[in-house]
Amino acid sequence: MDGLTLFGLFAVSAMLATYALEGKSSWFVLGFALACGLGSIYGFLQGAWPFGLVEAIWSLIAAQRWRARRRAAGPNDSIR
């Protein structure tokens, strides 16, 4: 396995883990947004620009969801 493949595996695994934990804290939503950003970078680096583009959009949507959840939850949102 080369470095790019390991990077992609990490990005997609982080997406899966943070998506599964989104209900626990808004911080996992932010983690998901960041992991989608990594997935986007991976997609562009490996030459799959449609995947990279969709992941970039997904990252922006997740970041918006994180901001909305943080506003709704206030300062008491923590990992439970």
C-alpha cells in the first residue's frame, strides 16, 4: 500500500467514525466536515475529481450543520 492509499483509507475511516458518532456531540459533526475535506483532497490527488468535488461540497454542508448545532446547543455541548 502506498502513502496515498493509506491517506485515503484514513480519510474515509475518519468519515465513517465521525458520522456514526454525530449524535453524541456537535464536535463529531465538525470532525466529519474535516474528514470530508481530507476525502476531497484524496479524491483530487488520486485523479477522481468527481469524488473530490462531491466530498468538498459534503464538507461545506457538514460545516454548516456544525455551526447550526453549536448555535442551538450553546456552550454546554460536550461529548457524552
